[in-house]
Amino acid sequence: QFKLIVENPEKPVASGLQVTAFVEYYPDSHEDLKDRLLLLIEDDIVDIPLLGLIPCCYLETESEINFGAVIANSKIISREISIANHGSSSGTFKVSYDGVVLLNIEPTCGVVKPKSIKTVKVDICTDVPRIIKEVIKVELEGHGCTEVWIKAVVVEQVLKVLGVSCGNILECINFGTVYFGSSKTEQISLYNESPEYLDWVAVLEDDAIGGEMGTDLQRSADAVLQDFSLKNRTRDVDVSTLILCIPNEGTLLPYEKSLVTLCFSPKKFKRDFRVNDSSPKQDYVLFLRFEAVGNKDGYLQALMNHPHHTELALTGSGLPVMLTFNPGPVIKFMDCFLGEQTQVLCTLKNESESLPVTFSFRKTAHFNIFPEKGKIKKKSAKDVIFSFSPHQTGTLKMKQVVDIIGTGLEKNNLQVSKTKSFHQIYLSFIGVCKSKRKNILFKINPGITPMISNATGQFVAGDAGQCTDTAPVAILKSNQTQIHTHQINRNCKGDALTAFPNDRAASIRPSEWNKKYRTIFTKTERYNYIDPEFSYTDCERLSKEAHKEYYRDFISNLRQHRLQKDAARQFSIYNNSVNIGLKPAEGLMSPKISITDLYKEKLQFKMLPLDEKCLLTSRKLAAIGSKSSVKEIWTGLCAMPSSTQEKEDCSLTLTSKQLHQILIGPSTMDFGDVCVYSTTARKLHIINNLLVHIWIQIEIEIDELQQTSPLSQVVPPLTKTHIPIVFETNTLGMFKRSFTYTINNQHIGHVLVVAKAVSVELELSARELILNPVPGYLAETEFRTTVRMYNPRNYPAEFTWKPVITDRGTAFSIQPAKGFVEAYRDLECEVVWHPGFNSPEAGEFKLCVRKGNTIKLKCFAKVTHHT
């Protein structure tokens, strides 16, 4: 079966040349052949073996597929088995599995071409935590049966709260006692103990059972129960201002830890004026929940569990600053003269039994304090000296501000903690500075009017000349007098100033160079001598005015900058979604509140747009959810963003906190028992609690869900809608597959669809019937009764009653003999026994359901025989 085709050379083969020989193989039997070929090279013999093999397949596959560690999120995950054919002919394979864990194996059989690879997809469902270790059998042609192990570890997604220093699991953080207005921070670690990344968000439970806000837990139960005003007053309090979580959202990689800072800032709640607030301490008990961002099955009342969350209890107490001054708060100093000093010793006492206090006195004119700042331990006192050093005469009343220093957070940067004043105490300082009396001796004017004199020029103080440096010029509007006015000067300008006659000493120099002075009587223009050595030139006057203008502008710019800075500070205080930078009620009159309004029940918490930096609370989410649930829309929604606003909103990348406010579910849609060839729909609820539009797109590649429509919707803000998911199958058995959806074409989610495809079925109210004579009819003339058929399925059942005929025949009939029973409905059938000669008293029917079950019904006639 081997044939050699060659032409042997007659002459030796030179170096560099070759001789080609062909060996042909023509098998005529289905077996492998062996032979040899002898090659003679001068004196050497080379033996070349020849092998003739028939074409065959050589299949092999891997022995194990390991899914690794995955989280239990009700998702269908797939892996592939590779079946390789290294042979020269095609080979067949067959996969078999008799377990219940693996959902789908496709294909279960097939042909692998030579030198190629065939893949088989294996699906598992991560619905419950468990360890999967299953084996499937693969029959390979020419290789026998091979076992392939399928392994996976399905774990629950766990988010743990750990201590930073110890690393232990934390269940409670006690902030201790903190002054009202100050802050105290604690750090924790969030640990993602799962093999996949985790988007988390913090939610403060302000309506949890066991929570307390502003209650003194050391008081008696009766006193707390009677104080209902505090409970009503704290109902509308934004608890997110008491507890800060930085950050309050984020993403954790597998087995990653993240540092989170918790800040406790207690605020004092004012009780009703009827309640005796004898206890200054207020205790707080709050619960902070760290949730994984996902579907909210609990809110949508689905059958699945809530997303995994970790709860952390937060406890702390608020205490007011109890710093007393003795004497105080009004401190009066002894009267003193200018240049003297008086002192008052004041004792500062810290009445608090648990916290020290740090104080600082602000600087005040005319008063000095030593020491200006300090720290007083709990239940301790410290002496401070107040000094009164006046710089002017008179009664001086000053308000002294005492700053209480503590730790707080920056308003613009909540992650930065700094020491600042969180409380102020005001003292009143009152001091009187008296002037010293000075005796002045007057002497008679000898007749010559001096440079300075009194109104009459008679008495002059002896030391008055040393108290002045300029000669006063008596001036008067010239147009107000016409006494002895010279005729030439009758029409003098009205702005000319008139000098008194005793200002002659000042006439040698002008008081103001650009003003004219006239005498008081004749209105003659006075001569003013300008001394060139002492007067300013024009350039000097211009330079002086330029300097004045420069400093006027400088001071004006400083004032303008200060006003702008103050306006920016005021704007930052009110820059939120409610006030939008405007000071509330500025310029508005306060409303008049009657006494009855004080006791009215507080209004429910009003829904406000959530700030991006604000911590989520359960009451806020419930308030927004209730508003979104009322506004339900199921028709008229756009499939794609059309307007400019919709396009802008639907292109946003949402944060974990925003995704937490979008409810899409249930995450597991259980259709239950569904008849084949029937169509069943369930609602996929979509609730948008955001103030922007969102775009939902559903991707379905499953044949059983192809009737679902629409697959794309733009959901308006604060709106609830739904998409009907339609299930239809022609195959009996368990169905468990998942489909995915995207939010804004970026954020991916999935929904698990579970159903059990069953055949049509009918149930009977009884399997055996006993027929009695009908009252009012002659005995043994007619026997009747009824039997009820129930259709528990979602598809109409077509039935037919078939009597079982025996040798004696049958005397029973049933109506209706055939028909339909609608889904979830029932139908009553009447069974009649017709008595007669040799009529059998027992009979049997078969209830045959088309493409469904078959039930036997036995009937017995209760006949009374007379003797």
C-alpha cells in the first residue's frame, strides 16, 4: 500500500544538489500500516521507517473550572469549557449533568472539527451564599468519559466598621460629653470584606427605635415621659447637622479599608416654657447605617432580602458652658482721675463636673485684663484682675466679650478641624474718669487788646497764651450785616467773610489763601500779607491735595474691600438651596403668633432638595420617596433625551449618594408557576428621587423576555414609573436568568428573573362523589350532585370528560362534557346517575386537560333497596 516514485541518479550527486523521491500511501483497509524504506548511499544503508495511519480525532478538555470567590448578588455568571481536537478528523462530544446547582450548559453535544476548539458555556446563579463543587461528565469520542469539576465560593457582600487602632468590629462610638457649639471627632475604618468592589453610602437613621435627641437619660422615666414638648420640638430638627460623616459616600475595592471621620456637634434644644428645664445636660443616641448601593427590595416589598448594611450606634452628651464670674456680670470700678488706674479681682469658676473650659478675653479700650486667656479645670476656679486705665474723662461703659475656645470644623472645608470660639459670654465694665480741677487767675486788661482775649477783652487768663498756637479769627457772613457799609462795597460777593476788629494780629497771614476777608464795618477788603518763606507754592499745594486724594482713595478701597468681604461671608452663610444667598426675612415684619399656635402640633418634615455634602437621613429619603410615589407616570415618557435639559441631565455621572436615591426593582422578579405558551407580565418599578432626569436602558438577550417593551425611558425628576417585563416560554422546567440595565448609559445594574414553566393543570374539589336521591323527586328516579374544577394556572385550560366504559356500561353523565376554564377561575360540573334495569351503581370519569394533566373521578349512587 506504499508506492515509491523516484529516478535514481546514474552519476554521483555533486555537493549542493539534491534528489527528490515521492512516497505515496493508498490504504485499502481501516488499519494502521508500518513499512520501511532503504536508502543506499555508497557503502552506507539508511533505514527510513514508513507509518500509514488512518484519520482519527484526538479530543481533550480541561479538568476544572474555578469561578473563584464571587458575591451573592443574584447574578448569573458564566465560564467556558474548551474542548480541543488535535486529531485529523472530526470528533463528537456529549455533556451530561444530573445536579441542581448549575443552571445552564450550552451546548450539551456537538462536533469538533480537526485542529479546532469548541467552547461550552456553563452558568451558575449567585443567589445564596454557598460553596459550589459540582462535576459534569464529558464523553469524548475516542477518549471515553472525562470529569470536569466546577468550583465556586459564593460569599455575602460584607461591609464592616472597624476601629482604627485596634482593628476590632465596632458596634458603638461614645463621643462623651461635648460643649454645645463645639465638636468632637472620632475615626473609623470601613472594610470591604468581599471579592468585588463596593459602592457605599452613609444614612443617618433619625426615626429609628431607641434613638434619643436632647433627652437627659439620668432623669426619671416620669419626667422624661411628661416632656413631650421636646419630642415635638425635635421632630423637625435636621439631625444631619448634629452628626457629620466625612466622607459619607465612596467606593471600596475588594478587601480595601477606608478611613471615615465622624464628627459630633451637639445643639441645645429649647423646651417649652411650661416645662421646668432643670437639667442642663442633653443626651443623644443616634444610629448611622452604612449601606451598599443597590436595589431597594425592602422599599418595593419584594421577596428578597435587604441589601447588606452595617449599623453603628452613636452616643454623646451636650453640655452648656457653666462659667460664672464673681463679681459679675456687671463690674463697676472705683472713680479715678486721668492717668490713674483702679483694679477689681474677679473669680472665674467652672461649674461643670466633667469638662474643662478654655477662655479668652478680647481687648477692650480703657480696660486691661490679666491673664487674658487661660484654662480652668472641672469644678475649679481661677482669679483674674480687671484694670481700669482711662484715656479720657467721663463715664465709660464697655461690653467685654469672653470667648470660650473649643474644637470645631471649618464651614467651607468640613474635613479640617481647628480651634475656634464657639461660645461668648458678655460682661459690662463701668468706670468713671474725673478731670483734675485747675485754678485760673484773671487780671485786668490795661487797655491794649492782646492777641487772645475774651468776648469783652477785659479779663485774660494768665496762662491762656500757652494753650494755643493759632490766633482765632472771628468771621461772619458779610451779607448778613449792612452796618456802616461803604457805598463802593455794597455789591460785594456774598461769600466774602468779615473779620472782627480784634484779629489784627492774624492779618499778616491768610487763614485760607483762596478766601477774601472784609472789615466788619465798611466791608473794605483786608490786606493779607503772604510770607513767601512760610506759605505753600502752587506746586506744593497741588502735591498736598494729591497726597490727600491718594489716602482718601486708599481708605475708601479698604472700606470697599471690607464690605465685599463681609458680603461674601454673609452670602456663604446663606448660600444653600433654600436661602440661595439671601438673608431670610430681611426687611420683613415678624408674624404675630397667638398663644394657641404655640401648642399646635408641628408640621411634618418638609422635603427639601438634598445638598451634595449633606448626610442622608431616613426621614429625608422617606419624605422624598412619598412625594415621588404620588407622582406616578406610566405613559407618555420619552425613549431618549430630547430637550436640552434632558440631554444635560442624562449625561451626568451620578455619585453613590445619588444612585442610592434611585429605586429600581425588585432585583429578583419571581413569576412563580407559569404555563408554557402563556404570557405573563411583572412590573419593574423605577422611582427617581433626584431633581434631575435619568435615562434607563434595558438590555435583554433572552428569548423568553423578548416581548418586553419599552426598553428605554427618560424618567423625570421626583417621578415613579414602571416597565412591564413580559415572560413567555415553550419549555418546561425551571427558568433562572438575568438581564442588565444602565442608568445614564454609565451605571450598570441587573435583575434576576425566576420562573417555573409548568403545563396546564386543573384541580377537582373531590376525587370521589356519592350521589343521593334529589328531595322532592320519586325515589330512585334521579340522583344528582356537582363537582368543582379549579384552574390554579395563568393560562386557560381546555378540558374533556371521558367516561370509563365497563362491561356493564355506565349510567353516569356529566355536564358540561368539555369546555374551557379561565386562568385562576373555577367551573362547576353536574354529575347525574340515571337509574334503570341493571344500571351499575358505580362509575368513573377521566378529566383530560389538553397538553396538561389527567384526573380520575369516581362516582357512586347511594341506592336504598326495599325488602
